[in-house]
Amino acid sequence: MEPPKLLSSVLNRCCLLLACVALAAPPAIGKTAGSSTTLKATRSWAVRRQPAQLVNGSPVLIEVVPPVRLTALSATWLGHDVFFSYDPATKTWYGMAGVSLETRPGIYALELKGRTAKSAEVAFSQRIKVQAAKYPSIAVTVAKKFTEPSKEQLQRIQQDKAVKHDVFEHTDTEREWSGNFLRPVSVPVSDVFGTRRTFNGKVQSMHQGLDFAAPTGTPVLAANSGTILLAGPLYFEGNCVVIDHGQGLLTLYLHLSDVQVKPGERIARGQQIGLSGGTGRATGPHLHLAVRWQGVYLNPATLLNLKLP
């Protein structure tokens, strides 16, 4: 009867030794290129967005609560980088993004990547559906110089393109906006974003902003805080102001009769930046508000309806 007792004792000691080894083993961390590591998180990611249903032309606020504490978070979406800011009170990362008018309906991946204080990396992918929006078509009559410009006017247009290219290239990845975006004027909307326009029966274009029926001289307010990138006249846009709100997001205010800010100036949300008018290619006095994110024009009406931190 002795051999069974000896075997039982040996087995018990082996089991105890294996349990101790398992308790002492470090968590599973996989190596990646360089000195960083990839951490397999046990908790799930919480990713929300506004608006919940996306269409081509939509701006979108992305809210992320990661499974572990991060020192940095970034994402890629439709070929663009998304920049995030962190709110320690809610432990939430906020990033602004958008869907271009040219984006076809389909399922697209939002690729998130974060880094912990110990240089470990966490990643998450969420598939998001984009649907097609329905936009109207109209015919518009403007001065002939805007559809058949002269040689001198074409030269001015090319100069303006260079100015706008330089302005749009310089955007801040850090967030400057805070809270909801405000309507720049308190008047009705006269034309919506995405309208397909035919000028003088010849020139076709897409309306890349939101028009407000503002009489000449109506005070125009900054939709949110930011930095002035451009404040001056352009051929098609007329007197124009461009504000950089950070995270690649800009607002543009066109056809002004008077500009009351200067490039480089820091602007508070709701601060007056000029007066409405009908300068540039306009059928009459109004304010054209445009929203631009990393080279993509987005629907201002959607941005004005987002509930932002």
C-alpha cells in the first residue's frame, strides 16, 4: 500500500509547484517594432459618435473611453488622421472627424490606437456604416465675370487659389473649440449644404456651405473659439474670414461687407468678426458659412446640432 501514498505525495507537490509558477507569470504582452509593446486589454472599448447615423457630408464627434488609462490616442478614418483631446473628469477622449461628399455608401473602419504610460500600445477597430444623403439641385444667375472671367480675373483667381492653399495647409492638431458651435447670425437659412448649382446655365458646382438670409450689415459671430487664419478679400468668396478651431477643423465666413479681425488673432466663441454683405460671387446679401475638416467640406447644419463637450 506504500507506493500509492508516495505517488500521491509527488503529484500533490507537482500541482503546487505549477500553481506557484502560474501566479508568478507576467501578463501576456506581445512585442511590436521598436521598444513599444502591445497590451491585450481585458476590458472592452466604449466608442460613441454624433450623429449616430452618418451620411456623406456629415461632421462627426467621436467619443472614446478606452479599456486602460492612456497617455495618447489617435485614429485613422477614411484616409485621414483623427486627433483627440482628453477630459479627465469623464475619462473620455474627444475627436472631430468627417465624411466627404464624395464618400460612397458603405461600411468603413475606424482604427483606434492608444499608448499607455509604460509605452504599451492598445488598438481597436470599429466598422461604421455611411449612407447616401439626398441633396437638391437649383439654377442660379450671377454676373458674367464669375462664369466667364477675363484674363486678368483668371490671374486673380489663380492668386487666390495659392493663398487658400497656404491657409488650409496650416491647421492646428490641438483642440481649440469648446462647447457647442453657435449660429453666426440669428436669421433664417436661405440655402442648404450640398445643393447642386448651375450658374448661368453653364457652370456647375456643389454648394459647400450653409447660407443665411442676412441683410447687409448684420453682425457675424464666431461659431466657436479659435485662431484667425485669413481675414480679407478673395475673388469668389468676397471678404472672407477663416477660423482654425483645432483638430483640423475650420469655419469660413464669406461675402462679408466688413472684416473686423486680423490673421493670428485668438477669437472667443460668439465674438463678432465682421458684418454680412454680398461681396464676391453672390446673388445678393447673405452669409455663407462653410465647415472644412482636413480638406473636406462638411455640412454646417449638422455641426451646429451636435452636443459637444
